[in-house]
Amino acid sequence: MEGVTLLFFLLLVVILDGFSCVQTSAVYSGIHCIEREKNALIKFRQGFKNPSRSMLSWMLEENCCRWEGVECDNTTGHVITLDLHKQFLQGEFGISLLGLTHLRHLDLSQNDFRGARIPEFISTFKNLEYLNLSKTNFRGTIPEHLGNLSRLQFLDLSGDSSLQVNNLQWFQHLFSMKTLDLSRVDMSRAKNWLHDINLLTSLLELRMSACQLATLPKSLPAFVNFTSLRFLDLSLNYFNSSIPSWLFNTSHSLVYLNLTRSELGGLLPNALGNMHSLRILDLSGNPVNNRHYPFESPLNWFTGNLPSALPSKLEYLDVSNNYLEGPLAKSIAQLRQLVVLKVAGNSFNDSITEHFLNFSDLRVLDLSSNSFILNVSATWMPRFQLDFLSLQSCRLGTQFPQWIQTQKKLSFIDISNAMISGEVPDWFWNLSAKAYHIDLSQNNFRGEVPEFTERVHLTKLDLSENNFHGPLPHFSPKMMTLILAKNLFNGTIAPVCESLVMNNSLGLLDLSSNSLSGQLSDCWRSGKNLEGLNLAHNNLSGVIPHSIGDLAELFYLKLQDNFFSKNLPSSLKKITGLKILDVSENSLSGNIPLWLGESLNTLMILKLSRNKFDGNIPWQICQLKYLYMLDLSSNALSGTIPRCLENLHTMSGVEQAPSFTYGPYADYRTYGTFVIKGRSLMFDLSMPLIIIDLAENHLSGEIPKEITSLSALVCLNLSRNNFTGAIPHDIGNLQDLESLDLSRNKLSCSFPPSIAELVSLAVANFSFNDLTGKIPEEKQFATYEDSSYVGNPNLCGFPLSRVCSDHLLEDMTHCNNEEMHAVQHGENNNWLDELSFYISMGIGFNTAFWVFWATLMLKKSWRYAYMRCLDNMGNKIYVFAAIRLKNNKQQKR
């Protein structure tokens, strides 16, 4: 014991002695800096607009060797270190720094040089060994003169996506380079980057994340020179390749390997098991990962089985969001040092037993979105203590897993979609006081839930799609996401109002599909951070409260399928960032407000269907250029369709609607119901399906030809109205149209020839109109049933039994001649209107001219006053011109 104490004492002495040596050149040193270098530092500081508090010593202390961030050589007094990292300075990189000719260490990271170029004079610091300019807002091309810094061992230019390189040939002189970080630098034009990097024989750490690299050679022309490499990060690039073979020639030294989201894929090579030093391996894919489009590229993710033998020293393994399959347990059983295991979002199919989870150091376990069966006994006591547990979609048995009770340090818990039933045990709600994320959704839990006011660390709670009942729980002001949708909660939303105190953090509230009732309280003024509010499919009634308009950050509002009445509150126009507004299936009435189009310019989805709105469709709707879902069906709207539809840029294909699936709620999905292809279907509203539904109203007049400019339209439903006239002549422009319903109107004439060009049209309904002539014979029209055409007594051809006769063809020709005559008549009327306008303008001008002069001739006093006015105006103009001319002459002298 005494020996251990003595060893500890000696170690402490060594540490303190080393610390004192470091301090010698600064505070406790008698060395004074050189005056010339001191002046250089002062001038450099003057280039910043906001010197930080840490630079106060530069003014209060005479000896610059004692300034914070400055270090001098113990012998010569020359400044050898300038470290101003993370001072958030703004200004210029002054040339005065050239006075520090003996500089070895320069760190100016996380300051702002306001888009300037990296100064080339840095290359004159011949003694420089350490250079860190990361996150400094430099722009332009990295100067190749940096290659003259032959003593440089550390170079970090990461973090600025506005920097770029044309090539890396200048790296061949950096013989001493050990650490290189170019993350986020645009290297798309550096075609032979790997060849140039291979010349750095001393390289230990290489970071090139998000460099827009598109090539990763499968082999090197000679051999791998950087065999001492320990750290390699090539994540977030676009290689579209398999893992290259040369990588395994560094296997004896590599400790860290990160290839996440780099478009690498294919089978994982067995040679991975030969990388004996490897401790961290990240091969995770893109979170969206083309999972819904597996036909695009087979190299965007890894496939097949995990190698049977993985590096035995692995502490961190992440292969999530790929297409790996087969068993997992045998591949990981020997990884006794694992701390992090993340295999989510694959196609693994395995039974995991206690034997294969015999890890003592495990802290993160993510098996979600696979086909695992966790087969452990009810009395299992794991050796590990987890911080993060995600078992989404795993089969855990019908009873709540008791072994979770042993995990006292959990901060993240997700056991959603695990087919568990019964009541949640009381011990679970108090399991870990530091838990910030709890997700029990998509199970069969029942019973009441406790209050969460004391859970101050809990920021996300998702209990959706269960059978919880009783009143809503109160929650703490720290709660950010509360999702209780699709349960049996009842009563009022009073607990929510009581929890919305000042300075609360709530950003997403989803109480949809419950049995909540009563009026919606006017309590939303404190919801300043609320971005999403979903109260749909309940029994709420009364008016929509005015304070909803105080939710300035709201991007979606869903109140459909309730019993709200009266008008939409005008306060909603204050929510200028609103993207989704769904108040369908209520009893709202009155005209559609004009401010919907005037104020809510970012609106993408507007659903007002199944209410009691009346009046015309306001033309201001056309100002919603990002709109891609418009549903005004089942109201009492009248009048015509506005003719300004071409201003709907997203529907016209001119602009794409900006995504709203980003930020802290990117994984949250909200759904809406639309009548598509004759059926009521539910859609993920984040998927931009272009829809217009105006069915079941009292709209009249012709279908405007401007509707054919909406080339991105997928579904168009104008059924059950009073439209007259012909189907628009250019309807063939709607090339993406898949569903068209014009039934139960008063349309006449024949099908326009261009309708045959709708090759994507899968469902169409023209029934119960007054259409005439022959049904088109093109392929897609032959697939529609006769119910699509019934109620048009003058239609003929397949699939109807009525054969086309000469009489019907004459009617069709007569209808077309009437259309042409109407067009010509309209053109003639336009010509007459134009002529009348010019005649009226001429008569008005002549009348005003002669009345003016006749008045001056007859009225003597008016004539004199008019002449004096002209004379005074002329004098003023003359004086102004003379003075201006004189001033110009004097300036020229």
C-alpha cells in the first residue's frame, strides 16, 4: 500500500513539474517578448471588430509572453504559439502577423474572417508545425503555397463548405504531416486525391468527410504508404463503389474507420476481421437510404450477411440503415469490449438469447427495425447498464420485459411496435430520472398514465397507438414532444392548458384520434415554441379560439373531424410560416377568407373540405405558389374557378415545394385523407402528391383552360358540380395526371383529341354529363369500365354497347363548329372593344383641349393668371440652370 502511495506521489510530482514547465513561458517566466513581435500582435488584434474578454490581458500586461493565447520560446523570447481558437472574433487576417517569423503553432479556429480568402503569406511561416483554420468562414481556393510548409504536422481547414481545392499535388512536400482534416472542403475537382494523400508517409489521422468526393479507387498504382494511419473518416461522400482492397493493407494500424453515408455498398468483405486494431467502425447508411426505392442503385448500401468474424477489439459498431440480412448473434458474440452496438434499419432475422448479449461494457443497444426475437428469461439480469435502448419492431414477448427494470441509467428508451400488451408496470415510470426520450407507441398497452410534471428531464414522450385511457396527463415545462394519438383518452384538454406555463418548451403536440370533448380553451398564448399541433379526430366543439393565432412558430395545424363551428378566426393570418392547414370535417361556415392567400404565403396543404363554406373561391388562393394539395370539396361554394391557376408554381411544375421534414421533428409523420381514384385513401402529407379536389359544391361555368397549365397535377376531382361547356382542349398537357373525375356535371361536346395523351391516367370518370361522340380508343381508355361513361346518352364506342352512327358524328362536328364560332366571335368582340376604347379616348382628349383654351379666351383674369404662372416658371428654370452651370465650371477649375 505504501508503495502505491509513493508511486502516486511521484506521478503527481512529474505532472506538476510538466505543468510548471508549460507555464514558464507565460505567466511565471521572466522572458520578455521582442518589441517587434509585440507590435505585430497589437496590429493583428486591431483588425478585429470585437476583441474578446480573453484578450484584455493584451492591454493590461506589458509583456506579450504573458498574454492569453501567446507562448514564447523559453530561451529566445520569440513568439512561437498564437492560439485564439473559439474566441468568435470577427475581422481581418492582418498581414502584420508576418512579424512572427518563428511561429510554430497557429490556431485561429472558430473565428469569423467574413468570407475572405486564406492569405498566401501563411506559407512564409517556415517553422510552422500546427495550423488550425477550421470554421473560420474563409472562402475560395485553398492556396497551393501551403505546400511550402514542409515542417507542418497538423493541418485543419475543415468546416467551411465555401472552401475548395483544385488538386492535392502540393501535398507532396508535406513530409511531416501527421493529422489532416479537410472535412466539408469541396474536393470534387481533385481527381487524383488518393494518389497525392498516399505520399504522406507519416500520416496518422485523415478526415475528409463531406468533401463531395465521387471517386474512390479500388487499388493504388504502387503500394500503400500511409501504413501508420490510425484514424480515417471518408463519410458523407458520393463514391458509389464497394470498399476498396487497399484499405485492408492499413489493417494493422487503423483504430477508427468512418464510412457512413458515403454511397459505399455491396457485400462486406471477410477481410474486415483482419483489422485487428480497429475499435470504432461506422458503416451506417443514409437514414432515408432509398429504402422505398431499392431499384435505384445496389451500391448505396451494404447487403448480405455480416462477416462471421469481426475485429475482436471493436468497441463501437454501427451498420444501421443498410440492407444487411441473416443472423447477427454469431458475428457479435466474440466482441466482448463492445460499448456501442447499432444495427437498426436492416433485414436481420435472428433469435437473440442471453448468451449473445453477455457484454459488460455495453452502453448503447439499437436493434430496431429488424426481425429480431429477444428470447431471454423473465429473471435475466444483464451485466451491462445501458444509456440508450432501442428495440423498435423487435419481438419482446406479450408481457412487459422485466429485465429493463435492472437498467437504472437509461436516458433513451424505445420499445415501440413490439407487440407488448397489458399495463405498464409502475416501476417503469420511475425507472430512470434522467430519461429524456420514452417511446412505447404501437403496442397494446392499457390503463391510465401518471403525471409527468416531476419528470424535468423528459423531453419526448410517445404513447401513441395503444389503449391508454383516462384524462390527459400534466407534463413539465421541459417537455418538447408529446404524442398521445390513437388512444382512448377522454375529458377536456384542460391538463394541456394548465401545463402550458410561461417559458415552456413544447414544440410538438399530437392528441389526435382520442375521445377528447368540450370546447377548445383559449389558452395558447404561452405556446410560443409550438411548431406542430394535431387535435384531429376528437369530439371538440365550439369556435376555434383566437389565441391559436399567437402560435407564431406553427408550421402545421390539424383540427379535422371535430365539431368546430362558425368562421375561421382571422388571427390565423399571423401564422405566416404555416405550411399545413387542415380543418376539414367540421361545421365551419362563411366565405373562404381572403387572408388565406394574402398572408399564408408558405401554405402547401389546404384542406377545408366537408364544412359549410359558401360564396366564391377567392382568386387570392392563386397567391399560394407552393400549394400542392387543395381540397375544398363537400361545401356550398358557388361561382367559377379562378383563372389565375398558373400562379400555383408547385402545381405547374415551375418550383418544388420546400421540405418541412427537417429539424427536431423530421421523423414525425402526419397523415391526411383524400378521395383518390374513387376511394378515400390516407397519405403521408410530407410526400408532395399534387391534388385539387373541388367536388360536391355548386361551382358553375366552364372548366378554365388555365387548369391545363398545372402540369404536375396527379389527381383532379371536379365531380358533382354544375360545370358546363367542353372539356378543356389542352387537357393533354397534364402528363402526370393519374386520376380524373368530371362526373355529375353538365359538360357537353366531344372528348378533345389531346386527352389521348394522358398516358398515366389510371382512373377516370366522365359519367352523368352531356358528352357526345366517340369514346377515345387509346390503350388506357380501353381499361375503364362502362360506369365511367354512363349517363351520357350521346356517347358511343367501347366499352359502351352503343355503336357510333353518322348522326352522332354529325352532332360532334356541329359541337366543334360551335366552339370555333364562339372563339371567333370572342375575337371579333375583342377587336370591337379595342376600337371603341381608342375612339372614346380621342373624343375625350379633343373635348378637354378645346374647353381649356375656350375658357382662357373668354375669361380675361384667368388668362393673365395663367401667363404669369408660365412666366414665373420660366424664370425659376433659368435661374436654376445658371447657378448649376456656374457650379460645374468652378468644380472643373
